[in-house]
Amino acid sequence: MEFPPDDARSVACATSDLILVIDRAGRVAASFGPALEVIGSPAEGLIGNRAIGLVHPDDRGHVIDYVAKHLERPELAQKLDRFRVQASDGTWRHLVARAVNRIHDPRIRGVVLTLADETDLQAAMAALTASEGHYRSILAGLDAAVLVMDRDGAVVSCNPAAESLFGQPRPAMVGDRPFEARVVDEDGRDLPPERFPTRVAAQTGKASRAVLIGIEREGQRRWLSVDTVPLSVPAEGRPLVAASFSDITELREQSDAAARSARRFRRLTARTGTALLVCEADGTLCYANDSAIDLFGPGLAELDGVCFDDLVLAEDLASFNAAFDAAVHRPERHHAVEFRGGRHRPDGSIPHFEGRFTNLLSDPDVGGVVINVEDVTERRRMAETLAHQALHDPLTNLPNRSLFMDRLEHSLRRLQRGRAPVAVLFADVDHFKAINDSLGHSTGDRVLRSLAGRLRALLRPGDTVARFGGDEFVLLCEDTTAEAALVIARRITGLAEPISRAVSPSGDLKVTLSVGVAVASDPDITPGALLANADAAMYRAKEEGRSRAAVYDTSMQFAAQGRMETETSLRRALTDQELRLVYQPVVRLDDRRVVGAEALLRWENPRRGLLHPGDFMAVAEETGLIVPIGQWVMGEACRQAAAWTSAGHPTPQISVNISGRQLSDPGFIDQVRREIDESGIDSSSLSLEVTENVIMADPDGSATVLAGLKDLGVLISLDDFGTGYTSLGYLRRFPVDVLKVDQTFVGGLGHDAEDSSIVSAILGLAGSLGLATVAEGVETGEQADVLTAMGCTHAQGFQFGHPASAEDLTTQMSA
């Protein structure tokens, strides 16, 4: 066998690999290289030996096959084989072999094996594999996506979370640059590659955190949070960066939605008329809208350092804080408080607010106590005005009946605790109705306002004067004896002259006053009883000639009791059917036939006998009982007219008197309509009689009501014409059908020229206006003849029949 020349041997020995030549028998024919370092024995010791004995028993089979294949088949390509051999120290060395068949080369005649020792490399690889496995297991368990990247952005390694986040398998990502797609920063601007966090970290060697970037994936922008850390890997020999990515798209969208919601909330609340404050649980103000700033001042816009002390008047701060604390600790309830603002308005007034608290501390979008603040200054002022109006008379601005009775009750309670006597003075304007009727309501109002002002000036501090209604005024004087009260009463009657001069400088009007005095010394007396005593004393003053004062004594009680008994009995009379109607016939003067009747009221009192209206009508007017009584009279008269028609008699014209209270009743027109419909009579057969004084008490209102009655088809009669104050202008304005000439003027016909002239003038006026006429109180044939000659069309009076029952009048109509 020929061996290589010396220079070739030298080259072979210079390599770190061991070269063996194996002959066909499997023995070492030659060896070159550091055999001692590789297998622990010199190269010369291998010549002629079967080297297979050094191979690890587990590897001998495939090593023999490896050499045999290359001996038998020289055409085989070079292929690496790995096996273990035992060194002289007993350790196993890892060798990698490359075989080349040179069996037909006459210089070699064997298989050339090149053996390289990889023991240290295998150990390093095993350690690296173990370390990498540990590293990969850690990365695989992370929720965050982790990429190991080089300075150019190419992926070196990644974990499963990164595969899921970027939508690519690991092999496809390694070596790739996943951020070549469009990347933007947190402001939405394009991010140049050199500003990408991994490149910055690789170049600077410094960690970077919390940088927001956006990438496009499947047409949707995903927002990621990236933390980058430079890595030092000596084996790599290049700078690497570990980048941890978290998908914060949903969080970003929630944040954007919250920001939009906050902006929308601020825009909406800024433009609402309601002031809104939001405070933390400790009272720290964290939000105020524009309306709140307008209410509390521009200093509220800063919020810093603002507290409730700056917003609430010191006197109201305790109640405000209590309501706020209640809202914090009892969020399930509603809490509200009224308070005054801590800042005066330009006009010097203090605003009044109402705060309503809503606990939204647990609401993550609010996280505070919301205070809705409403400016209630005007509402409070209006409430105070309404309360004042409810307790005060609008004409005189004096306390009204309700307020007076309340103060009187308190005064009598103090009397029970041993205080001095309490005096009540009841003042009334004499003949006030005549003032209204003759001079008009405007004059009457001036009288009342003038009297109110003078009474107010007359009283001591702490005393009360009230308008009780109409022309009645009541005074409450505490710690006042009967003698002192009488002095005050006389001073009141002395006000008559200055009032008269003030209202009517010409002297056409003379006002007088009657005053009743009652003093409470009995602690058990009631407010109503004391007031009734003063009222009884006032009536006594009127009975004694008016324009004077009277002090209550027990004798007056009987008169007052009489009025009260009349009122009580009259109420009972309605339900016990004690009221009756009688009818006085109305005749046509040209043939003296009965063509109508006036319904007149009578009361069959079980104790007092038959009573005429003069015995009880004043009480009915005062108490308002005239309204239900008048309703009963209207219904009864209509039913009687229907009964006469059903019996075959010509229906007479039924006249019914109506009072001022009925005329002012809002439901009066409907009541008349209902009675006509229910009775079935022709509306033209009903005549409603109203006096001049009644319609002149309120000409405008009377004209409206009379027009409504006229629309029903009933006739309107003006009763007692000539005794009141009806101008021709007013007479033309009212829808009157009949003028009734008062019996005052009829009684003098035939012998009193003045009465004849008056009656003639009335009849002439009626004729010119196209009105029918009825003369009242005709008692003689001579009067009837004179009236006929004057052109009067109808008459009633004792000459033609006394008031009689319906049955008696039926007989008279049949005659």
C-alpha cells in the first residue's frame, strides 16, 4: 500500500480531525491526525487493529454497516455518521464520520474515514437545547405576544401568543418583518421604520415601554401596546430585541367611547338649563357645567380649591352638608335641600337654590355624587306672593279672614296662659251698598282702600286689622281692656269724615262707620264666639242709629242667637219641605184677564208659623242659602206652570225673582236651562225678575249673564224700576223685556201729580224702547183706570188678587 507523500501527510496531520484508512478486513491500514486527543491513544497504536472495539456497543452495528456499505458500493455519496468511542479515561467521545471509498485507488486501497470530535459541541448543544426548552416553555405560557427580533425588524423567534395575534404560524414569521404593513402612532400618524420601538431599542440599548402603535390586519386596525427590551446573546453575535405586544384594541375602543361619551356629556350638560355639579365622596368638586358656572360665578370654572363653603351661604351650610352626607351614605333614597347661594347678586339680593342629590359613586362612568341645582328664587318669590295673596285681601292688601282667624286663635291661646284680655273690633261701613249702587263700585273701592290705610295707621305694633269681606273690617288688639277698646272704636268712627273728604272732595259723599267691640276675658271662649260677639255689638250700633260704637253685652247674644237659629232652621226647611210658593196674579189691563203670576216664597216654620221673605231673606243672603233656595223656587215654579198646561189651562207667564248671589253664580244659566228642559215648559213662558240694584252691582257681569239667559228664550223683567240708579245707557245695554213700575209711585196715582208724572215718564220710556210694562201694588180701581189711560199694559196688586195657592189661582183663571 502506498501512502501519501510527506507533504500530504504533514497537511493531514495539521487538521484537527482524525483520518483513518480502513481496509477490506476492517482493520486500520493508516492513521493521520491527533488520535490521542480524539480517542486517547497514539495514531501508530491503531495500525493493524480493528477500531470497532473502541465504538460504543450501541453504535457498533450502524458503524459496521456504514463502513461496509462504502466498501461495497464506491458510488455512494458522502454521508455523515455519528457514533461514540471510548477514550482512555473511560468517557465517551462523540465523533462524526465522513466516509470516502478509495478501495480501487492503488495508492490507498481502503475507505478513508474523516473523524471529527463533537463531544464539546454536543454538550453545548444539549445545554442550549435544555435552556431553549425552558425559555420556550416560559414564552409559551405568556398571554402576551413575544417576538425576538433583530435590529432590522426580522423575527428570530416568537411564542404561540404571537402566532395568534399576528395570524401567522411560527415558521412563516421567523425571518419575516411583520410590521412592513402600515404602522401608525397613538395619534394616528404614520410611523417611520426607524422610529419603530424595536429598532430604537436595538440601536440605543435601552428599554422602551407603553408605546401605542396601530397595524392593519384583515382590513381592520388593531391597536397594540409594545414593551421592548434589548437582549445580549453572545452566541448570536448580533443585537436582538425582545418585544412584548398586547392587543388593546377593545380597551382603546372603550376608552375612545368613554371619551366621546364624556365629550357628549359635557356638550349636552354645558347647554342644558340645569346646573350640574359632580363631587367626590369627600365633597371635592370635580365637574361643573356652564349653567353651574353662571349660577355660582366664574371662579367655579377652575374647580381647584372650590368647596361647598364658597357656594352655600354660611347659615345654610350645615343643612346642605347634611343632605350631601345622607346622599353618600344612603344612595337608595332621594335627597334634596333648599339653600341660599354664597354670592350676592348685583342688585344685592341673595339667590335661593334647590339641590337634588343622586349618588352615582358606584357608576364607573361618573364616580361621584351628582347635584342638580335649580335656581328657585323666582319660584320662591312667587310662592311667597301666592301665600301672601292667599292670606291677604287683593283690594286693600290687609290680612283676610283666614289669616285673621289664625292670629286670633293664637292670641286666645296666650290668654289661656294668663295674659291680659284680647279685644276684637268689628267695623262696618254704613249704607255701603247705596254707595256702590249710586256712585259705582270704583267709588266704593276707594272708600275701602282709604279706610284700610287709616285703620292700619291707627293700630299699635302687634295688632292686626283684616278685611273680612265686603265692607267689613275686623281688628285684633291684644292686652286691651274694654275701656281701651272702646276708645279705639270711637277713633275708628272718627275716621268717617277724613275718608269722606278724601274720596269725595266736593262733599257729595258722606261715609259713616259702625263699630262693635267684644273683649275676651274668659280663657275658654272660642275665636268664633268672640267674633260673633263683636258682630252682635256692631249690629247693635247700627240699630241705635249707626255712626257709633257699641260694646258687647249679654243682651246682644239673644239677637245673634236669633240670627243663628234662623239660619239653622232655614237649612232644615229645605230638607223638611217647609218652603211654599204662592202666586199673585198678573192681569192684562185692557180686559182684566189673568195672563200671568209672580211666584212668591213663604216659609211654614213649625215654631214661628208662616213667614214672609222679609223675616228670613236677609239671613239667606248673608249665609248664601239664597242660592239653593232660589234653585228650589225656580224648579217648583216651572213644574207648576207645566201642571197648568197639562190640565188644559193656558200657561200663564210665570215670574220668578232672582237675587244678586244667584246672578253671580257661574252655574246659574245651566240651572235655568235644566229646569226648563226637565219641566217641559216653553222657555218664553218664564220671566226672571231682577232689581236695578242687583244688576248695577256689577253691570258688565250682569249684562253677560242676562244675555245668556236671553239666549235660552226666557223674558227679563226689571223690577222696582224708578227706585234705583239705572241710566238710559245701561237700560239700552241690558236685554230687558219688561219694566215693572214700583208700587211706591203707583200709590199716589189719581191724587199725587208728582207720582203721576213719574209713572207717565216710565211708561213713555218703556214705549219708546218697545218694552212691556207691569204696575205693582195696584189696590184700587181708580189706579187701574189711570194706568190703563197712561198706556200701561199689565198690573198686579190686591185689586186683582192676593198671593194665593196654585189651586186658588187655577180657580181664578177658570172664571
